[in-house]
Amino acid sequence: MLDFNSLLHFSHTYCVAICAALVPLNLLATLSTLILTGLQRPMTEVGKVSGVAIAFAGLMVLHVLTWFAIGVVMVPTYVLLTLGIVCFAVNAWAILHSSSLQRLLNRLTEVAKQSFPVLG
């Protein structure tokens, strides 16, 4: 059986290490999802990467919630919570409605090509 006090203690004791790992993992996994979606890779590939990214985002949100549970309300907690929620939402979007995400990425690519003609 899970001992929540031990999990809370672990989360608070190793907060810097947890955040140092989860922040880049969230960003890289979500970026991978966006790249695979933009390249119109098969849904099985996108789904696998998105699933991993959702797990990282969920861990980030749970870690931040442990700090809220003891009353730590500071800017970093809100920033990390926002990061976790945004990463979760983007990856869920890639799984649930990838065609609209592909259209958005295509539009952003066209705007970037027009704004920076050297790249196109």
C-alpha cells in the first residue's frame, strides 16, 4: 500500500532534482509530439510519444500539488503547474484531435517562412 506521507517527504526532499529532471523531460517530450504531429507521422508513433509526455506532465502536476498541500504558494509553483498543464493539454490535443493541431502547425510554419524568408 502507498504511504502518502513518504511520497510527500520524497517530493519535498528531492524537489530540485525532480524539477531539474521533469522540466526538460516535459519540454523535450512535448516538442517531440509537436514535431511528429507536424511531420504527419502515424498516430501510433504520436500516441506513444504523447503518452510518455502526458506521464511526465502528470508527474509535474502531482509534484506541484504536494507543495500546495502544505501551503507553499510561490511563483515557481504556479510556473511549474502551468508548464505541466500546458504540456498535458498539447499532448492530449495531439492524441484526441491531431488534424487540427497539424493545421495549426502548418499555419505557424507558413507564417514563419513569410516572416523569415532566409529560412524558406
